[in-house]
Amino acid sequence: MDEEKDARELIDEVVHWLYNETSPSGNRCVIGVSGGIDSSVALGLSIKAVGRENVFALFLPSAYTPPCDFGEIRDLEDAMDIKIHVIDIQQLVEAFINLLNIDVKNKKAAGNIIARIRMIALYYFANSLNAMVVNACNLSEDFVGYTTKYGDSAGDIAPLGMVLKRDVYRMAQYLGIPEPILTKTPSAGLWEKQTDEEELGVSYDAIDRFISLVIEGKTVEDIKDNAGEYGLSVEDIEKIVGLHLKNKHKMQGIKLMGSQPVL
């Protein structure tokens, strides 16, 4: 099966799922877009699922947002034929920094404030519009915990939650995502010159290869023993496994002592 057909079938499957899952809200959704590949694809899928008139898109820049993102948002707006509402959240970021006396030298803790403020804004509009918040995280990032708890990891529906990063790119080409977004270096934009792979310490290609092998039923030991054959290094495997074990709590919700009754 050719890759274009694979991407088309995957898009159709996700779009069908999105339509069904948004039905409790009258098929209305709110999504935050960043000028990055994941949120752009999630936007395209949402539009195909419920129609652009039922999608409320927001771009929530801060002082750390790369200037190129503004132009890419305009390109995305034109390509998707949808209004993307721009709200600068820097005043809120500064208010939190001052109120909590945040140490901005702690880049991760300070940066996560930005991600959580964005989610507050998305849920305000979702509440106001009786809509669902679309989560734009992909399987590759979720697996290693590359997400902010109660920030970009939050949401009501996650159309890319079972999609590898490499497949996000294939879907993007079929959805007509603008070229500058397809070719830019992935970044969460939470601090100056931040990039995803540098922060992770491992490439998306290695993460995708590892997850694919796990899905096929391979054990960690088998993958390590045949690392070279699989296009991986033992160092990469240990890094991926370590990140997964350390961060899997992010996808498990709040831990309860026992279980709650279910109807």
C-alpha cells in the first residue's frame, strides 16, 4: 500500500472518530494552534470532521514565541480558510511570574506556566461556546512524556494520540499544510531557542522506530539485542525507556486508592 493511500485512510479514520466524539458538544471544538506541525494537522482534521464554522482556533503567543510563527499562522489561516484568533498572553505570564515569584532561570518550570495559561484560555472559550478542546499531542511525544501536565497534555479529544510523529508529517502533506510549517524545526516555544529534539535528547525518528517495534510485540530486551538491525542505538533505547517510565504518570490521570463506581 502506497504512503499517500495510507495517509488518506488514516485521515478518514481520524475524521470519522472526531465527528463521533464531538457529538455531545454539537460537533463544536476549540483548538490552540502554534504554527507547528501537530496543531496544524489537528486543525485540518477538525475542520474536515465538523466544518470550519464549528471550529474556534486560537493562537496564544508569548514573549518567547518565535517571530516566524506569526507568519506561519497567517499561512495556515489562508490554507485552511479559517479565522485564527490571536491573543497575546504575555501579560498573564508576567502576572504569574510576579505573583508567584517564579525563578525564570528554571526554564522548564517557568515554561510550563505558559503551557498551562494557554489551556486556561482554551477551556474558557470551550465553556463559552459549549465546545470540546482538541488536544494536539501525538503518540511519539505522549509515549516519552514530552508534554506539560495540565498544559498541552490536557483536552477532551486527542485526534493524534495514536499517531506517530512521522505519520503526522504524512497526513500534513495530504491536508495541504503550508511548506514553512512542514520544514520548520519542532519547538514548543516555551523559552528562547528551545527545540524539541534537543530537549528530549533523542530524535523523533528513534522514538518512532522504538514505538513501532513495541507495537509489533518486540520486547525491550529484543530491541536492545538487535538495535543496529532496527536502526537504533542502545543509548537511544535506554533514553526512550527511561523517559517513558519517568513520565508515564502524565497520561494516567490522578491516582486513586481503589476504584470508583462506574455505571
